[in-house]
Amino acid sequence: MDYEQYTTVMESKVRGAWNFHNSLKDHPLDFFVAISSAAGAVGNRGQAAYAAANTFLNAFVQYRLALGLNASSVDLTAVSDAGYLAENAEAAAETAKNLGSDTICEAEVLALIGAAISGRLASACNQHTITGMRITPSTPFWTLDAKFKHLRLAAEAAAAENSTGQAAAISFHNALKSSKTVEEAQEAVCKGLLSKLPSVLMLEEEDMDVTKSLANYALDSLVAIEVRNFITREFEANLQVLELLSSGSIESLAKTIVVKSKLVSF
């Protein structure tokens, strides 16, 4: 690309961030949230300027934090139900192929922005959150990048643990796929949810009641995002976060998942 092509893409985020910063630096802010992209972390083939602009935003947030000013950045992966990719299937497929990552929905984006505004992201992520990145069997192009070594080692360790059969995780995906009846499918999903929910809610499995409303547990939007991504990966069922939060009991959630799952054909 030539200089003009590069600066045209860069300018709005770089100059825009500096303009906001300089205009407001004498006014104490409760929050300063930069919407960045996972492409800034992994790169995106054919979009060097876009990736660089988002990398700048993340660095700019760290600059503001070093000055003692409020700031946070959220690196978004592909958004499934709003914006350019939601309206362009070919572009969405190419992005998924390039990034090899999970998608998120509009409600999840809003929940993350809310957490950034409230300050909840501060302690958990050092004010920088990257969404959607996961080592998958398709081996995304960024997998061998040195800065993702910790993700690669974790994936390799999990695969080795499963191959030895020691403390191997049950494949709820296969259990649902091989179910012969609706009842078997719902039971497989319930078992999967009971394997996930206690860990994210910091409870013991025996403390979970499948007939009790999820409203009785501390299932906020951020925790719901993690559960929703588990459901998408394990059961191939797409649920909105608000749909999950209002689903009622674990049993009723399991029924909804079975209805929406691509693994169920009966």
C-alpha cells in the first residue's frame, strides 16, 4: 500500500484518539474506552493499516494509564449480529478463516463496554481485553506467534491430558450428537452445563439445582458471555446473552439449547 492508503485508514483512530485526549485532559473523566480489534493482536492479512491503527489504540490506553488517567481498551472479534460482517456473509467467512476465533454478539459488546465503564475490567485485564481468540484444530495462522505461546502450551497440555485418559474431559459435544431421543439430548446438555456453571460461579456442583432459576445464582453479563461461548463451542447452539440470562432454570436452558443445536436432527 502507499502512504496515502495507510494514513487514510490510520488517521481516524490515531488523530481521533489524540484529539479526545488533548481536548479532555484538563477534565477528569470517569472512563475513557477505546474500541479496538483483535486484529491488532493477531494481525489480519491484507489489513496491515487496520491492525496497526488498533494496536495504536491499545498502546494509547497504556499511555493514558501511565499518566494516571482513566482508560481501557476492548479488542473485538467478529460481531455476529450487527455491522458489516453480519451483512456480508463472504467477508464474515474470510474473517473467521483468518482469525480462527469465536464470534461475539452485540449484547456481549455492550456488556463489555459496560464493564469497562464501571471499572470491572481494571483488575481482571489490566484495562485491556481481547475477545474471541482460541487455539482450534484448524490452527489459525497466528498460532505459532511467540506472544501466543502460553495459549499454545495450554492447548497442547489439554490435548495431552485427554489423550492419556487421565482426568479427561467428557465430550458433551459427542454425547449430544449421539443422542437418540430428546430426553437423552437434554440430559447430555444438562451434564455439560453442570460441568461449566459451578466453575464460573465458584460453586460446588452439588450446590447447583437444575430446577432452580438461574436468577438465584450470580450469573451476570460477563459470566454469561463465558457460558454462552461454551454453549456455542460444545453444543453448536447460538444464544444471545439476554436469552441465556432470562432462560429460567438449567433444565429449561438445556431444552432451549437442544432446540437450537445444529447437532440435533430429530
